[in-house]
Amino acid sequence: MSNFSDMVKYIGLSIDEAAAALDVSKDEIVRWCDTSEAPPLHIWQCLVRMLDEIRISAEEAAKSADLDQLEASDLNRVNLTVPGQAAAEFDGPKRAATAMAVATLARVFV
């Protein structure tokens, strides 16, 4: 495993999706995930942009919630989209952003 692999998994991308999102071959993704060989800087920068898009989406969803009316059952109905070109077309980033938003909203009940 590698830090690259951890980031790709955290974002929620499959090997095929990571290759498409980063515009590289699946073989390169697998090599960067399974060896100590690191991808070039522009690949890291793309992953950072995707993480930023996920974070921003989660923050906006949490900010827009009516906390005075929020019930625990509402947490299972959070649905959002991820803005931006890098993350928007894949399901993994949407799941990651939704999980972050739900975690933020769940803190209301703690």
C-alpha cells in the first residue's frame, strides 16, 4: 500500500475511475498503489483538488441544514452533489462528501 492508494480509496475511486479522473492508464494507477513509486506532482495536485471539492461540498451541505429542525432520521436522507470537474462525475467522491456532511451534522446530537 501507498499514500497514493490511501488517497484514492479515501476519495472513493475505483482503479478504472482513478485512471479516468487522472487521465492515466490503469496500469499506472495499480503501480502507484502497489509499489513505492510515486506519481508525478500534477497527479497529487489533482487528488488535492478532488479532496477540496469533497470537503467544500460537505461543508456547504452542513451549513445549509436547519439545525433547529434537524432530527436523527434526517441524517439518513442527506443527499448532495459534488461540484467541480474532477470529482463530480464519480460516485465515490459523492459518497465521501455525504459521509463527511452526515458526520458534521451528527455532531449536533453529541
